[in-house]
Amino acid sequence: MPVIKKELARLNTSAKKNYGQNFLSNQSKIQKIVDEILRNSSSDIIEIGPGLGAITEPLAYKKRDIICIEKDKVLIESLKEKFELKKNITLINEDVLKIDFKSISSENSIIVGNLPYNISTKILIKFVNELYQDTNKGIFMFQREVADKIIAKKIKKNQLSSKIKIFYKVQEILKLSENDFWPPPKIKSSVLLFTPRKIELNNLNMKDLDQFLQCAFYSNRKKIVNNLSNKYDKDKILSILKNLGINDKARAEEIDEKSLLKMFIMISSNKF
Ligand code: SAM
């Protein structure tokens, strides 16, 4: 019987699908994730969904402060038992979507997690929306299909991936297969590292940027000028494209993030 299955049986529970519970079982992959977390952080660690502690436990011995947010009551109890004597571990039994990342993070905290697949995108959006002006890095595991969309350079690029790449440099640092977990999920996974780019929106805000990107990507087959002219002045858009040296036939997915940000800033100013 696999060790994880045994441990769940001892706790009188089972892997819950609605909590996205696929536990990491490949020790060498666990070590690689732990090494990346340590390499990319110097201070405290916030872990989303520690589960049975696959990543938490090796980190705990590195004397870092770790805040763990776990929704499953049974797993929280088992983590309490496991880390009873460890003063550097704080356990929070809560839905991560209800947690204010700003209130629990400090300047150099890193946010990490093998995310529950069903809410991984929601968690990522929350991370970006709450911390985009801060210095916090993130290391998250996603299902491969989602990770590929986030890192997509051109085709498949969308509103979300562009928004993320405006604020973060995103790198794939590890690939995982179904058999690296128990129970094995039906999909492959990837771990991505998010490093903040320190972009200030000044007097502009995230809501306006979201609206701009939503409009720019509204219909993927259409030129960006046609999508944007649903909301903004067409002549202004054409003059901005010219100013930035972007072909007026370009679609949003063909425009890099830096240029999209410049377009947003110019569109929001009265200069054009
Ligand atoms: N970190 C462990 C590992 O790698 O083996 C478990 C990862 S498992 C893919 C996802 C974990 O997130 C589970 O422990 C699950 O109970 C927890 N979880 C699911 N939904 C959550 C939520 N809304 N808030 C916090 N934790 C959640």
C-alpha cells in the first residue's frame, strides 16, 4: 500500500477530489521544489495547501518561518500533531481565497504551493491583484495546460497571461508527471516561478488595466484596434500604435506585454 494511502487511512480520511488532493510522492521532485523555494527566498514562506506536509516538512528543518493555509480540518489536525514542537510553523485552517495575502506577508515572504487544480487560476489572480506592487515572489504548481497558457509567448496568449507577465517574469522550473503524485491525477503538472518586475501603475489602477486587457483580447481573431475601439477612440488607438511602431493589423496576442502596458498608459493619458 502506498505510504500516502496508509497515512490517510491512519487519519481515517481519503483523498478528497473537491479539494484537489493529489499528494506529492516523488521524493526527488519534492527536493527540487524545496531547493527552488530556498534559492528564491531569504525570509518567511507562506504555503498554500500543505496537505500532509510533503513540502512543509523539509522546509521546516531549514529554520524558516512558515505560515501554512489549509482548508481541510483533518489535515490541519495531522499537521498540528506533526509540527507540535516546531515554533517556526503557523497553521491556519481557512480557505485561501478568504485570506488577505498582504496582511500575512512581509516584504520578502515567498508564497508557494502545489495548488488545488480546481481553484489554481483564482489563487493566481488573487496573488497578482493583492501583491503586484510588492516584492514577493511566488512558486506555484499548476496543471500543465494552465501553466502552458500562462507562459505562452504568442498563440494561446490571453488576457490573464498578459496581465501576469506585465507584472512578473514567469519561468517554468519543473515538470511533473501523473506518477509523481498519489493518487495520480489524470493530467501532467508544471511548477512556475513568478518574479516581480516592480511595475508601478502610478495613478492608474488594476481595474482599468483589467478593462483595457479584456477589451484588447475581446475577440482573438480581430485586430487589437477593432477590439479596443469598442471602448476607446479609434484615432487615438491608431496614433498610439504608430507611435509604438506596432502594425495596425496586429492582434493583441501578437503584442508583447511591455507594449501592451505602454498602450494602456498612453490610452489613459490625455496626450494622444
Ligand atoms: N502540498 C501537498 C502536496 O504537495 O502533497 C498537497 C497539495 S494538494 C494538490 C492541494 C492542497 O490544497 C490539499 O491539501 C487541499 O486540502 C488544499 N486545499 C484545497 N482547497 C483549498 C483552499 N480553498 N484553501 C486552502 N487549502 C486548500
